[in-house]
Amino acid sequence: MSKPPLELSDRDNDSLTLQADGESVWVTCTSGADEVTVGAVQKDEILDWLTETTAN
């Protein structure tokens, strides 16, 4: 199941968008007219990293 994209921006209006399907994630960074997208990246790789960095 796909979720709606997560869209975040800072006070300079640079943005980060995460979009996912069941297995993969795409990360898009936008600054002004410049945009770069990385993906598809395996969702489990990101989840493992987040789990390891937030575990106490």
C-alpha cells in the first residue's frame, strides 16, 4: 500500500519529499529551480538505519 508523500520544507523554501510504495523509497530534494531525486532505495535499508540511530 502506498502512502501519500511526506513533504517537508525549511524557512528558505528548500524541500525534502519522501515517496514510497510497498518496497521502495524515493527521496527528492529541491532548492529553487534545482531538483535531484534518489531512488528507488530499498525501504528496509532506511528503516534499519533509522532504527539503529534512534535506539538507546
